[in-house]
Amino acid sequence: MLPSNLPSPSFSDRLAAAALAAGCPLDQMQNFIGAGVVLQPRQLAASAAARLCDLPGGPTAVGFGGARGGGKSFWLVAQMGLDDCQRFPGLKCLLLRKVGKSNLENFEDLRRRLFPRLPHDWAASRATLTFANGSRIIAGHFQCEKDIDAYLGLEYDVIGIEEATTLTSRKYHDIITCNRTSRPGWRPRIYCTTNPGGVGHAWFRSTFVTPYQQHLESDTRFIPATIHDNPFTNAGYRQVLERLTGWQRRAWLHGDWDIAAGQFFTTFRRDVHVVDHFNVSGDVEWFAALDYGFNHYTVVLLACRDADGNVCVMDEHAARGWVPARHAEAIKAMLQRHGVSLRPVNRYSIVLNRFVAGEDIFNRNSEGSTIAGQYRDLDISLRAAATDRINGWAAIHKGFGDPAAGIRPTLFIHSRCRRLIECLPALQHDPGRPEDVLKVNPDDDGIGCDDAADALRYLIATPARTITVMKLRGF
């Protein structure tokens, strides 16, 4: 916030330069400066992303967050009230936050700081702020998820959700059905702010963070922020965050989305274990594993081991609702991409050492047939994997090593294996059996399941055949 006296021209010039560097249009900056408000670089980047929502084919949702203290709430109300509401008369905006009292207190505080220069009416009884042009912000809340249902069927031009990871994927998708408009020239949009962790951690990361990390953003934009991006946060609060340990330090101080309370694979590091290249030349062993599902995902992982004992999961196939014949085609195509055969073709063939699967596909149905038999008829021979869960997870832990402690990893994952990479950081300890992973089912969008991790467990924990089949040089 600017002091009561107007900023010097040089200050305005610096602010305008920072805004232009972030991609903010001139009229957007005029809205902020005219209200006497200064946004930090990360906040400016989020506001620039909000203006992209105006464009045909542009994003429809902006996520802003990471560590605590990054100025997320300030930005959200500033963007809705100072930019969106001022440039488009008659907008109806919903600001949602878990627990109504904290939302009203927070909104009242931000209202006093952000809107002293803008004529507006604040009706606390209705939790509604109305600007002179008829645009309004409604401060909504939810104590529990069923409270979201009170907003369903209504129409909101803009929806802002604070602490978005306090919502499950189902309720998030329920509320976005209300994000529509009948106002010509306006594209509806959603703004979400949050920190890592919470019941919605997996869907938020999948929706916003993963596309950002993979440079594949289309319908969304994500702006990461940490406490270091907000110089107005008091030093005492920074010290509080810096004294944190474990997952809380990584999540709340550094904004690490690969960590959460109860995380099972705490030594997994995206910057260490995820690679874009793995040397497969020379003598290598190739092997694969399958975790079967129909309503759940069927996941197949293909890996290779180099002469030094390093293992890299090179590729994955994941789909649900498919019959074995369709999976078989995809599996064979995946093997072909890497020049690997199910059986020797010639003296130079690279052949799978083993292809293992969970024990459920070997169970016979009432007619005496098995799913493994269906795959065998499709020229894919599977054998039973080692399914001991505790020892399987321990083998993965060993492969990941402990980079922070100087213990070198021997297990890596190629960046193309997106489902596996997103699954591993989200796995939690089973409270009733701490050495085991808590089993989770996918939501309606297929987010949050552990099928890829089970396939990795089969892959790593199942020993090779006694006679290893390597690259054949002759018979």
C-alpha cells in the first residue's frame, strides 16, 4: 500500500516498468496506482495472468500460491476489486474461504486497506461489497463441504477461492459450474490461492502446478510464490517459518508441492530423481511391471538397468476402462518405441528380462479363465510379481537414496512418466501401519490413486530371473 502522499514520478516509473515486465497492460496498472496500491512482482505476474483470461482461448483459472506469507490474499481481493470490478460494471464476484468468521475478518481488513479511495458500500449483514458501478464482491464461506451446495445453481462472473486445498476435487468442480456469465464481453474466470497440503493438495497440484512445471499450461496459469516474494511480511513471521522442520518447512517456507503432511517418500526429489536422459547404450537389462485395473487405472512401467546398477523407469502406459486387447496394443507400441521385444527376433534383439504383474490377474473367474490368460493370448506373458508391500516400499526407499544426507540414489524416473511422478509425492503413511502406504482410490477425474506406485513396487521388488536375458549377441 502506498503512503497517503502520491508516489514520486520515479517511483511510478519503476512500478510501471515492473508491471510491463510482468505483462500487465497499462490500464490495469492505472487501476492499481489510482487506488494507491502497490503489487509485488509475483502479484503483478498473477494479475497479468488474470488479464489473459480476457482472451478467446485464454486461461479460465489462475492459481497463485506456494509458501505462506506470499501475499496471496492481498492479491486476490486487489485483483477482483481494483481491476476486474472497476473495468467492467455490474460484475458479480464470489470470494470463498473456509470458515465464515475468518473470511469476514480478513475481508474487512483488506477492504479498509485496498478501497479507501474507491466509493463503495459495505453491507456486513449480507457480506456484500458494492462499488459505484454496480460491481460487487460477495464474501462467501463454507464450514464443511456440504455448505458449498448453497451456491450451486447461482451465477458468478468471477470466483475467488482462498485456501483452495481445503476443498476436495468434487466440491471444486461443483463450484466451478457456477462460474458463468450472461454479460457480453466478459469471460468468466476463477482465481485460487493456497498453500501445499490439505485434502485438495492432489487435485490442485494436478490442475495448476503440474502443467506449469511441464510447460503445458492451457486452461490454467500458476504463479508460484514464497515469503521472500513479499517484503512487507514482518521479520518475526519469517523467523517462525524458518524454524519449521520436515514437511512443514518444505511446504510452508519453500512452497514445495512435492511434500505434504504424512508423506511416505520423503527423500523423493523431483530435481534429483526425475531425469530427461538415461544412457541405455551397452549392456542393459529391460523389465516391466503391470498393475491391473478397469475402474481403476491399469498402469504398465518399463525400466532398464545399466551396468552400474542404476535403474531408470523409462516409460509408462496408464489408462482405465480399457479391455486387455486395447492395453496390449499400447504396451507393444511402448516397447517398440525403445527397441525392446517381448521375445528374441534376431541375434541383436533387446528382450525383456521379465514382465511381472500383481497377483489379482492370476485369479480364476467362475469359468476358470484369468486376465493373465487373456494377455497370454495376446502374446504378452506375465508372471507373478513380489507383492509384499512393506519390503516393496522399502526397496523403493533404498533406490531413492537420501540426497540430502549424501546417499546416492540408484533409482530414477524419466520425465515422460508423468503419472508416476505425480503419484509418488502424494502417497501417505497408513496411520494403522506406518511402514505401509495408505491405499487411495481415484476421484472422478482419476486423480489421487496409487496404481502407478503399485506398479513401481512390483517392478523394483521382483527379482530378475536366474538366467538373465541381456542384449543377445548370438545363440
